[in-house]
Amino acid sequence: ELATINNGDTVNVTTDYTAPNTYRLAVQGNSTLNVSAAMTVNRLTTIASGSTVNLLDGSAFTMPKVTSGNNDGWSINGTLEISGGTHAFNERLFSSGGTIRVIGSDSETRFHQITNPLNYEFQFDAAGVSGLIGGGTGIGGSGAGPYWSALGTSTLDVDGSAFVLSGAPQTFTLMETTTTALSNFNTANVNITGLGVEGLNYTFQQFQDGGKNYIELTVLPEPSSVALLGLGLSSMLLRRRRV
């Protein structure tokens, strides 16, 4: 059975729909699906160009693996926006040209396999941003071995303008995979804004460690800010000594 959202419609899922392996889902025709409850589909057939799936606070979107192979996957040509909830996509993502956007620090999302270039966007809230985790969750028999390719031709946009650094440097793992290699972004396709200003600096790393692959962003105070802080503390100590 195929459930289709079309003709520019907006559908809101506010109560749980978790019957497994009952239907496929297509979000087409500049339509919008807003999910704020638990929802299970056997495959998300497509998010068409101009359409959006919003996974909101309280949502739990699950895509079990329904075949032993990876040929019954799904595609993003529009936008998958994640701002909350816990999600498991256990079928292979075949799409190209779409956008996966993570907003804020209140979600957890796992992808089994991603095989084509996409546009990845991470928008910090005051506390930071959530990452994307590679690997199956075991739901529907999915394994734990992800394969994320085509990152070199994908884009990565990070907006840190809402982030508030309190004290020590903080590291955020934007992507993490296990078992198989995570290809690196071409640095020419990486755009980081909202950091490196007003006392904040950052480092961006792509590396392997202990059989895992990481893409990390560390936010730290600029040296001038640390120096000003030290100067302020010295001034306070001097004043205390004079009193």
C-alpha cells in the first residue's frame, strides 16, 4: 500500500501510527509532513523536490529493514528537517540533490546507508547541535554496518550563530559511522558561519579512530578572549590585594 501526500497539502501526524510493514510513504507535489508522534513506515518512497518532512519534538520515525538486500530504499529530493525526536532509517538512501537539515541539540538520528550526494545542514541552538549516526539499530533485521559515500561531492553548511559557549571548548560530532569508511567532505564544499566571531573560534576535523569515522566541530574561545579573561582576573586579584 502506498500513502501519498500531494497537491501542496500539509499533513500533521500527532498520534502514534506504529503498525509495522503496512505501507510506503511518498511526500510529493510541494507538500509537507509534520511528525510529532511515533510513526513507522516500511519504506519512505520519496520526499519529492519542493516537499518537506519535519521530524519535531516528540517524534519517533522508524523505517524497518524489510528485505535482506538494499534495493528497496528511499530517496530525498526535497528536505528532511530534524529538530527533535529519535529516528532510525534502516533502508538505503539512494537520493541525490536533497537536503538533510538538523536544527538544535534535541534529536538522535541513525542512517543505515547513504550512497549519493546530499546537502547537509546543521543549525546550532544555544546548547549546540545533534549529529547524524551511521549504523542500523537492529530494527527489522538491519545490520550495524553503514556505508556513507559521496560526501566529497556533498555540501556541508553549519550555522553556529545561536550557540553560546560557556567556559571550556566543546566538541560536536556532526557525523559518526562504524565499521565501514566515511568518505570526507571536500573542504571547498564546507561552509561554516556564525563562529569565529565575537570571541568564538572553531576547528573542523575529519578523521578515523578506533574503527570509527568522525566529522567533528570544536568550538573554543579565541586566544584574544582568553587573554582578556586572564587580564580581568589579574585585575581583580590586584584590586583584592590593595584592599
